Amino acid sequence: MLAPEHDVPTIYEDCWTALQRVAAHASEKFTNANKDPWLKKYADFSRLSIIGDSAGGNIVYHMTMIAGRDGGINENVAINGSIHAFPYLLIPIENAEQIVSYKIWTAIAPPSEAGFHSTILIHLLKRLIGMKKSGWKEEIEFIEFKGEGHCFQMENSEEEKAQDLIKRFASFIQT
């Protein structure tokens, strides 16, 4: 199916479907001819973490929220860790209509999902803080690398700060 006029809801739906497809491999009942032998042999579905940078960080946020609402991806698999690296989250600013990212977002998102008007996107950090205050028992960490640009670890992966960030990601996933 081709994406409709506004791509964002379709992106979330497609990602959720992909996660369900991967998680289906955890079931002994999964006998689909298209099953991935590597996943069946090596994947540890009790330790599923997802990560995304930029727009992928936004997608990871939404996949984590859907899984939390639905009690997991399926009856056998839950997301037990997510990293939202440099999430593409829009914030209210003056003259927003003049900014390229605003134009891009409003071209792909319907009005109810347009980040400048979405409480979910605008207030992610506030929500994370609120989650912690509400009794959330899992770890929430907000990391800032001053002086570094958006997704800097991708472009300059050998630099010290990039290595530090990559090691933090790996450590989080391994725990």
C-alpha cells in the first residue's frame, strides 16, 4: 500500500507491523515460510531494545508508547529498552512557518500529528520527567553533548565524544 497524503501515521503503522513481524519469530507456532533463520537462531527476544536517531528517534518513541499501551509487541515479546537519539521533535518557536523543518513536517504529517501542535512531540522531555515522578521504576537518562551537532556520532564516529556516546548505547543495550 502506498502512503496516503500524510506519511507520518503510515510510517508508525509500518514500523509497528515490522516489529510484530520480527517478534513473531519468538513463537514456536510461527511456521511462516518467510521466517528468518538468523532471527530464530540468534535473537534473544527477552532482551529486545530499539534505537533510532533523528526521525528514527521519534519513531522509537512512538513504538515504545504503543508497546507500553498494548502490553508488548505480542504475547511473547516486549520492548525492554529504547534509545531516542537526537529525536526529531519540533518545539514551538516564533515564525515557525519560515523554517524548513516545519515545512517538511507539515508536508508529511496531518494537522493532528504536526509536531508544532502535538503535545506528545513538543513535551517529550516533560513527559519523561513526569514518567519518572509518577513512579516509573525503569531508568530514564537524558544525555546532552554540548557543542555537538545533530547525530554527530554518525558523521564523526572516531571522535572521543562520538565513541563515548556509542559506548553508552552499547552498554545500555547489553544490560
